[in-house]
Amino acid sequence: MDALVDSPPFRFRRRVLLSCFACSPIWGSEPGVGWRWLLELTKRHDVVLVTHAFFREQLEPALAANPVAGLVIHYCSAPAFGVHPHTQLNSRLYYIWWQWRLKRVVRQLLATYSFDLIHHLTWGTFRFPTFLGNTGIPLVMGPLGGGEVAPMRLYEGLPFRTRAFEWLRYMSLQFVKFDPLATWGPKASTLILCKTEDTVQALPASIRKRAMIAPEIGSPVIDVSNREKRSPSSGPFRLLFAGRLLGWKGVGLALRSTKNLVQAGYNVILDIAGDGPLLQHIQSEIWRLALTDQVRVLGMIPREELLTLYGKADLFLFPSLHDSSGNVVLESLSRGLPVICLDLGGPKYYVTPQCGVVVSTSGQSRAEIEQGLANAIAGVIDDPEKLRSMSTEAVRQATIQTWAARVNGAYDLIEQKLNWVGDQGVTGEVDRGPF
């Protein structure tokens, strides 16, 4: 695991019930978010974690090796009717079933402990329900994502099935605010943390005033002192894309922008690290655009190999259309790799003009955006000093966007909302359990 940054000491500890369907010290994505937030939150408050029983065998060895003070874990399972655990963990229907079963576990915990807050963390999407409101304890949800959208014109040229899926997703977002299951939790919440403004706007209008922007992910702490130092004369300018090969990841935009650069006379190489349903389509596009000498499709590669690629690349190209966060963006910055992204979804919240370029999509066609990406890359190629400065600033940005900063920033908002100020201790006189 990457090193954790110590957060500042906090004088007044409260007790938080943290609901994480997924929480793992060895997995990334949602389970990794649950783990990182848990570790940082226990530095600030006492925590009772409730998570899926599947994660017991991952959590207990990690915590036995590195005990965490102020933490108690309760595991909640739900009958899966013979379905394999990995299928359960990726099933939306099973997730809703587990959330319903969680109600009983939480009622038992409320009879045992005195809580100051219930915090629903994972899954971090506003489209799926939680039933932990109306208990008499303040409920906070998030950071939530899932409301991010991109204009349908940006999916032009993709396979029909991909475009149909994105259209159905867009239509579902128009109706989710009227879904009583999805809005049950937000309507009962004191505060709703959202990863992006898109998700704020996707909430019912009556509860948007309770929503605030709070990015979800933090940067790993990395030693970049041995990062490969490249000069403009050391070969082709290297671009890197990493992610699943899905329509909304914007790989097609990356290919077309690379083609524009080649036509303009730039010597560039684009490495694509990842696999997915669009692999065959992307390979066909590479042939159609005559980019076989400029684009390498590496497939799914081991993490250590990806880390090596970060160190050899000059720019990270990530034209995703509706990522709510974008872990690879912060991972890139932490390794001194500047980022080119779009002003859609979550990545724009992590990239500043000093460490990358956020390309505008407002009112522009797909071709204009592809050219905008190419222009942004060309501007960096033509200014080696700018690239060096961006690389330095990328590391600095990563050091201030840590997991500790994310959790403490969110809890500053929560504690202001709940008026946790002054010298009050933790409320309640019941048995406070093993803390």
C-alpha cells in the first residue's frame, strides 16, 4: 500500500457509524475508497464500521498487522441464493437487498451505542438507495457520483450498442430524481456530499440546497525523485491513456487527436493501457486512421508495469466523458505526469492550469473537441519549459490532494453543518462500548 499521510490531531472525538458496502485494504475502486476513508476518519473520530461480510478475510489480517484505535467493525451479510460472492458484489439488485438487510443491523447498533452521525459512504452513487435515514441520528451521504453526463454528439462514431447504452443511461438520469428508492436516503439526509456539480443538479430540486461538492479520492504519496528525466531530443513525445476501453472513456477522442497531431507534423506515440468491450473497435480505428506506427494497445497490464509507464510518458491523456472521479488522474499527477482532460465529470476538479490542461467542450462538436485536445498537447510539445514546470506542479498538486485532505475537507463541511464546534464533548450517556 502507498504511504498514508498523518492528519492533524483533533481534540473532540465523536462517534460515527460508517456504512460501507465495500471496504478493502487490497482492492481499488469502491472498496479502496471505503478503506482509505476509514483509516483517515479514525484519526479524527471513533468509528463503528458496517461492511459486507465478504470483506472480513481482507480486513482482519490488515488490522491485526496494523491495529487502528477507535474502530469497531460489524459485518452484515445477506442471503445470495447460491450466487457467487464476486457476482453479488457487482450486482445492483443484490446491493439494494443488502442495504435493506442493513437496516436491522443498524437498529441493533443504535440500541448498543450512542452515535453522533451515520455516514453512508459506499457505494458512492446517488442512483442506489440507502435506508438509514429517519433514525433520530443525522445522516450524511457521499461523496456521491453518478449524475455526470456528456452531450450525445460526443459518442458519434462509436458502435451502435455503445451509443444506445449511453442514451438509455442519459434517459434514466432524467427519471431517477422521481425514483422513491433512489431519493429515500437523500431526502432523509442532513447533508449530501457530491463528487461533481453534475450530481448536485441530478438531485431533486427540493434537496439540492443540502448538497455540497466534496471530491472523493485522494492521491497516493509517491517518491518521484527517480522519475526518468526526458529531453525533447530523446525520442517521440509520449502520450499515455490508462483505463477500461469503454465508450465513455473517450479513447476514440484520444485516437483522433493523435491523428491530428501526426497530420500537423508532430512525432508522437500514444500508449493505451487497458482492456474492455471496445478493444476490437479501437484496433479497427487505429488501422482506419493509419496510426499503427503511432499507437500501441497494451491491453490490461500489471500495476507495476503501469507505474513504469507513468514514469516514461510526457503527458497523460484522459478525455473521459463522465468519470465521477478518475483515480488515474491523481495517480498520474503523483508521479509528476501532467494531465490533459475534458471539462466533463470529475477529472477537472483535480487538474489546474499549472499541472495540465482542461479542454472545453461547451457548444463544440466532436471534431472541434478532438482538435482542442490536439492543440493542448501541441502547446506543451512546443514549450519544453512549460512541460517541466507542469511536471513539478503535478507533484505539488498531488501532495495537497491526499486522502487525509479529502476526508478532513469533507468532515470540516459535515461538522460545520452539524454545528460541532466549541468545547462540547460527545453527547449521550449510554454505554459507549469498547472505546
